Amino acid sequence: MKQNQFNSFQWKRSWIVGTLISFITVWFLFFDTHSLLTKIQLENQKKELIERTKQYEQQTAELEEKIENLQKNPELLERIVREDYGMKKPNETVYRIERTN
């Protein structure tokens, strides 16, 4: 009879330990602040931010090239100022012609 009680106790103990280990595993995989799910989300966010940084660096290089071109070419600067901003020289009359399709 003692052997039967011992087996029953050992079975209960192993069930409790197994349940506890399962709970801890699930906790660390999904619910903890350092969980696997959180790490995957942070890694994806990091990749997205790196990609956006590359895009911004490319845009910055393009804008710096445009600035350099405008500084070297005053005719281009004057054309942009006249066409895009509608500015004119003193005592100059500007006529805008709109084209219709």
C-alpha cells in the first residue's frame, strides 16, 4: 500500500512540475516583457526603421545635390523662382498663359 501511495504522490508531483514548467514556458514566450513575441516585433520594427533611414538618407543626398546645382547655376534658380513662385523683376510685367486640353 505504501508503494501505491508513493506512486500516486510521485505522479501528482510530476504533474505539478510539468504544469509549472509549461506555465513558465508560455509566460516567457508570450507575456513577459522580454518575450519571444516582443523580440520578434522589435526586430521587425528595427528593420523597418533601418529601411526608412536609408530612404531618408537617399532623399537627403538628392536634396543636397539640388541645392548644389542651384548654387552653381543662377539661371536655374531664376527659372524656378519665376515659374514656381511667380516672382518677377522690378518693372517687369508677367503674362501667364494657361493651356487647355
